[in-house]
Amino acid sequence: MSQADQNRRIDYIEFPATDIAATKRFYAQAFGWEFEDYGPDYAAFRDGRMNGGFAKSDEAGAGKPLVVLYAADLAAAETAVKDAGGTIIQAAYSFPGGRRFHFADPNGNELRRLVGRVTSVRRVLARSAVFALVASGLR
């Protein structure tokens, strides 16, 4: 895509992290993300589609950016989160765009995993001002 095509699109997401090493372990194990360190207080990530980073902070957790991650298999995603040391905050439930669950990483950052239809999810997200990375399909 050209720079003009990227205008007004989400380009990067940054989260606070109280423990950079633990954060990297969690996201690598749960989602297969790759990291590049920029000193001891910052790690950039690549998930294959979106880039972002984790910045060392004394505070992290709920009330910070909320990101919705697409999952082709919600049950497998929930298992991966638990196995990697994440905490399920809200069990899987149905919503107008499909199904999702809320979880927290080791820093307490809250995220959502969802499975649903892109068109429905976009309508829901437009109303709630939550950003999402989604793919088509309902499983």
C-alpha cells in the first residue's frame, strides 16, 4: 500500500508493560508474536499483520488501550491464553458480531479475542469505539 492508502488507518499499537520479559514470553507463547528489543525498556512486536510495542511503565492494566484480536477458533485461543499465563476476565459470550472473551496479559492489560463476521463486527465497533483486527468467517 502507498502512504496515501495508509492515511487514517491504525498503524501501531503501544501498551504499557511492567515486565517486558514476561510480556514477551506471554505474547510469543500465546500468539506466536515476534519481538525486536530497543533497549531494556521497549520491545516492538510483529504479529504478521500489525506492528506495535510494549513500553516499560510503572502502571499497566485495565483502562488502558483495549484491543480486540480475531480468533478463528475461540476455544483454542482461550486455552492458549490460559496456558501462557493470561487471566480470563470474562468467559466467552455472544454479541451481535459473533462470540468473544476478555482476558488480561501478565501486566493486567485487558484484550478481547473474538470470532465473528467482519461486517457485523465493524458495525458493533463503530458504536463502541473499540478497535479490532478481524478476519472473515464464523466458527
